[in-house]
Amino acid sequence: MTDRSNRARRARTAVPYAVTDARSLTTAAAVIAAVAMAATGCGKSHSSPSAGDKAAPSIGKLPQATTYTTVKGLGQDTAAAATDGAVVHPKAAVPVSATAGGPPVAALPSTQLGSPTWVPVVETKPGWDRVLLPSRPNRSTGWIPTGKVGLDTARSPYLIKVDTSARTLTLTKSGHKLGGWTVAVGAAKTPTPVGRTFLLASLAPAKKTFSPLILPVGAHSETLDTFGGGPGTVAFHGWPSASVFGKAVTHGCVRVPADALKKLSEVPLGTPVVVA
């Protein structure tokens, strides 16, 4: 954790969900600047990971499912189709099991990188939701109970699609295209990981850098354990030179034009991302 002089100015971008308990939630947009760089590995910060995102005392001994951790013994998401947009937010840390009704193997905290945890639901059973997780390995899923813990539930009408071959990004809302852009994707030795993931957090660096906003997703580089001082979390972010767009030149992140970044900043956390 860096000292307070390096902290980012805190701000909020209003992206409300119509949650089932009628509460209006917003996307948390600004956290510690070093976290913004180190978590995604997009910059050159070498700060240590935050020790935040603590689990509730009752499940505090379980490994936490965050972008900084590797959780073993869980299932893998093998589907490629978009989800129906259902997302959940635990109001407090919840246990994560490998099977519905099975013993907990991890805990999903209520926040990720300073933003509220919203994760997509990929399967449901009575009393249980199977969700995508932000931890390694990529496409990890786990079952969380729905009856004994407090969960906010919502549905994101948005979908973000990245085509790594065409090097394009498409944003839709309720099936209607909002925009399409040529982007930069991972290089041959550091490809952008494919599969289903989700918008994890929204980070605003305190100091001017290559991007005014960094949008981490729940996936990591498949070839780098760490870079830029962070855990290799993949993210959407801007880039000062348009010459990179249409090329495979990144460490796994997706570099997007300024207007695409603005549109993506309006998308609520937990929104599904499909990379092919």
C-alpha cells in the first residue's frame, strides 16, 4: 500500500442497477493510484497488492477469491455464449463451493479493488448460484448460497465482445449495437485470454498516465504470472497513440480508443465480457 500522498482522488460514476431490493447502486470509480497500475500490470508501478477485500470473520480462514489470488479445487467455465446478464453482489463475504451444497473452499468478498463485487451468474439451482470468479485460474466458477446470505441481484443489459482475430470490440445493450471499434490486443507471446469474463472494477489513476481510466476484468494473462508489479489482471484502457489499434501488441490488455473507453465507463460492473 502506498502512502496517502499517492492516493487517487475518489469519484463516482453513476451506473445504477435496478436491484431487486430497489436500491440504486453505483460503480465505484476511483481507488488508490498504485492499485490501478499494479493490479492490471498495465503501468510501471511496483507497489505491493492491497491487503483489503477482507472476508467476514466467520469465513475469514478461507482463501479469498480476488484478482490477486489463485483458488484451487473449483470448476471451470467452458461455455462461449453470452450469459443472460444476471449478476449478483454479496453484501458481505460469502462462501464459495465447488458444487452446489458442497463444503466451502473460498470466500468471495463484497468488494474488489475498491469497487463493489458484481459477478455474472452462469447457472442456478435451488438455493445456489454458480458465478464467474475474479481469481486465477481463468474462467474459474464457484457456487454461492442464495438463501442464507444477503445478495443484491440485478441484470445487466450490456454485453462486451472482443474479437482477437479481427481486433475489434463491440458493445451492445439489450441486443442493440451501441458501438464498434478497432482495438489493440495481446501479442503472440502474451495473448489476450479468451472465454467468458466480466467487468470487475473501475480505476482512475491519480496522476496523468497512458489512460484516464482502467477497467479490469476477471481474467489474467495466461503466459505472465505478473507484470508491472501486479498479478497480471487483464483490463480495458486507453492509449495515447492511435497507431496501436488494429495490432496485436499488448501484454494481454485491450487498448481502446477514447470514445470506446467513455462508453465502457458507462457500463455497470459485472457486465459479461466475451473474448474470442
